[in-house]
Amino acid sequence: MVLLVNQGRASENQRLFNNAVIRVQHLHQLAAKMINDFEDSLLTEERRQLSKIFPLSFCNSDYIEAPTGKDETQKSSMLKLLHISFRLIESWELSSQTLSGTVSNSLTVGNPNQITEKLADLKMGISVLIKGCLDGQPNMDDNDSLPLPFEDFYLTKGENNLRESFRLLACFKKDMHKVETYLRVANCRRSLDSNCTL
């Protein structure tokens, strides 16, 4: 009986992981489409200027301590990767309102609120996965309760400014790629696969 319960819990956990990966993949694809559409709407000179600017730009999420590079990501525990993913998604909760405004002004992506809703769904799913990993153990991540620095970082920027719109979209794409990578590796860790390559 206990074995059946554990198997049921494991398959439910796998379903939740799969859902989280699918949701973040969709957000990453949406981010890539948004930035491509945005770049397509620019003049050649504007595009050239922006491509030089962004690599030097700063994203709000740069304050969130995260693995740097593939090796560090692969060495990180499943729980750590879930916590970082949660914080990255959380860092876009307020900013997604500006993102939706940028999108609705210049692009066609359907309902502008869909990004905020999808982020909220993903955050809830990751929260459930974290609780499942802890399984009654105390949460040792002190950073979890800290307020996000500059949580209105993108909201204070001029929405009509070309550079800021581009940076907003580029940061969103970058962060969704990070979350997708971390969730894939965490899912692989869960299966105890020794070959969790990126």
C-alpha cells in the first residue's frame, strides 16, 4: 500500500514537473517571438544600435544569485534550481505589466494580460514542486523571504523609449531561458539521471 502511495506521489510530481517545463517553454518561445517582432518593426540603423547596447545592459534579475555557466548549473541541487526559478519568475510579476504594455502597443500577441497570468500559474506550480521537495522539512533558503530589489525596476522606465522596450523584452527572454534551463536540469536531477547535460 505504501509503495502504491509513493508511486502515485512520484507520478503526480512528474506530471507537475512536465507541466512547469511546458509552461516555461511556452513563455520562452513567446519572449523570443516578441523580441523578433519588435526587431522586425525597427529600422536597420535602430536595430544595429540596439544590438550594441543590450550586451552592456543590466537586468533586474541580475541581483538574483544564480549559477553562472553550465557546470555550476549542473552541480546545483534540484531544490536550489527550483528556488532560483521561483525568484526569477517572481521578479517579473510587477514587470510583466510593463511588458504587457510594451507588447500591446507594438506587437500582436493576443491578450496582453496572458503573460502575467502565465507567470502566476508557473510560479504557483514551482511553489508546489518546492513544497514537494521539502516534504515536511524546514525551508533553509533565507533568500526566499527577502524582498526583491528594485521590484518596480522596469515600471519606472519610460514605456515609449525604444531602448527600454528592447531591454525589457531582451531581459524577459534571457530570464525565461534561464528558468527553462533550471527546470529541465531539476527535472533530470529528480530522475537521478547522471547524464543531465545542457
